[in-house]
Amino acid sequence: MRLVLVCLLVLVTAGCAADSSGGSSGEVIKVGQIVSLTGNYSPLGTENQKSVALAVDQINAAGGIGGRKIELSVRDDKSLPDQAVLAFNELKADSDAVIGSPFSNSALATIPLVDREQIPYLSLTPADEQVTPIHPYVFVVPALSGTYAEAALQYFQAQKLTRVAVAYDTRSSYASAGFKGLQAKASSYGVTLGPVEQFQTTATEFSAVFTHVRASDAQALMVWGTGAPAVALTKQYAASGLKIPLVLTGSQASKLFLDPAGPAAEGVTIACSIGVVGDALPAGPQKTAIEELSTAFEAKYGYPPPQFAQDGYSGVKLLAAAIEKAGGTEREKVRDALEGLTLTTPNGAYKYAADNHSGLTTDFIAITTVRGGVLEPTAYSKAKLATVGG
């Protein structure tokens, strides 16, 4: 009799550990996170990790999802695609879902494994190739590079800028996708691109870029890059004598860019998530979602949450809502729940669908200017933000 009871206990325990569709049905929900905590992309990754952990702590403190707490396992991809692959392989067997790296090249290296394992994957990098074509289990949290490009073109058109120089990091899938996005839609907004300058992630000197721009009739310079090159370029731009606007993207929407760039960043234009400038929004669900993050994040870390923190926090919120909607962690059901999900987060109001795994539009991108070391919405964005209620 005792042997029978032991066998039954073993069977029940095994049944609770995992279901036939790859999701655990045990006491905890297991979420893996691949993040760049060291290397070139650590300024992005450290903020991702802080906000992911914060969101998990908040959900667990409120009782979890359906009474189940989230257990977070973190792996450092060291800003290297091969390390992201190793991290995914370590996490896949014991995770109900994975939150992916902020480094676009790492994410793209991981996606074939996600396709094979069929595990819900919330990516914290905006490279368009992740969702074009659609990968069934891959969902992007930040606005896509192409969406950022279109938001910039809308701004250029409103400012009557018709000739824009571009410099982009050819080694970054994020930057390359942003440039391709500009190319694809520039003519629709009456914008001609040129000169087009290329650099690599290891670049430290940009005088040749400025020389070519100075010799052109460009009315602005838009730069697509991440990490250290953006700081070096901004400092050198301030000393170059060029007077046309310098336009950067969400990768620079952080104190980890603003602090080292210092006074050289004053007056620079940066496109970023509306969550970074939530104070400019009218009262409503969108502002409430932003304040939920910003209040807790600033209380814990002593500074407002940057772009990358918006992404990490939003990713957890999206995953939690999908698991709740799915009624558990069965992978296919969570995927289906994500595809039908509409949710307002600090990053904006997502509307995922079977043919749309990015979910955000240009409405949720703000065009800001650096003033006194902080990001302030431009007059152009203030007018747009006044209509965003969430």
C-alpha cells in the first residue's frame, strides 16, 4: 500500500512539473531573461534587468498570476550573439517564457532556436527582422527600428526638413534596420537622404562624417547607433562647428548616454518612448501606466527610468497579461493570448495580432530635446502627446 502511494505521489509531482505542451503547471512560473550585463550593450541591459526584476517583484507582491509567483532566471549574453545562444540553451528546458536581449544581433542569433523550441519570447530589441516575416513565438516590445524611422520622417516633414544626412552602424542590426526604414519611406515624406555615412561599433573618430556632411546641403544629421560610439560622435559633433540639428534614437534615451555626453548633448534631438516624457501626457490610462513604473523605479534607484527600463517593465507586463489570459503557461496558449492582446504599458498601447508581433505605432514615440541634461518633448511632440490618453 505504501509503495502504491509513493508511486502515485511521484506521478502527481511529475504531472505538476510540466505539461505536454511545454509549459510548467507547477507552483511557480519560470521566466528566463537573456540580458547584456557586460560588454558594449551593458548600458541597455542593466536598465532592462532592473525594470524586469522590479515588475516581477511587484507582481509577486500582489499575489502572482493566478496565485503563482514568477521565478526569474537571468543570464548575461556579454553583448555577444554566441553567448546569447548559449544562454537560451541553458534556459529553454526549464522556462515557461524567455525575455530576450536588448542587443539586436543577439536576438537575431537566438530566434532560430525560439522557432525550434516554440517558447514565447519577448524581445527587448527593436530590429525589424525579428517580426518580418513573422516568427510565431517572437514578440517585440520596443517600437521597431522602422517605426522609429517613420516617426523621425514625420518630424522632419513637420519641420520642413527635406534633406537629411544619415550615419549608421553597419554592425548593428538595429541601426541597419533603422536606415532601411528611412530609405523605404523617405520619399513619402518629401525627404531625400544624403550623404549616407557608415561606421562600425568600434568607431571612435567621426571627423570624416562631419566633413562630408559639411560639404553637403543636409539640413539635419540622423545617427543610428548604440553604446559608446554615440557618446564619442556627440562630443565631436559639438566641437565640429556644424549647426544643423543632430538627431539620435531611443538607444540614447538614457542617463547612461546623457551623463558621459555631458554639455555636448545640449540641444540634441532624441526620438524615444513616450514613457520617458510621461509628465507631458494628460491624465489617463497611459500616464497611469507610466507613473506605476516611474514612481517605483525612481524610489528604488534615485533617477527616472530610461528607455531601456520602459522596455523591460513593459515586457513583463505583456507576458503576465498573456499568461493570465491563457489561464496558464501552456506555450501555444500563451502565444495565442499574445496575438490577441491589447494592453497599455509605459511604452504605449500595444495591439498585437497574428500578423503584427510588434504592436506599437508612431503615436507612442516622442521627439525630445536635451535641456539641462534631461529629455524634454519638443513643441511638435507636446502637441501630439496632448491627445494620447491610452
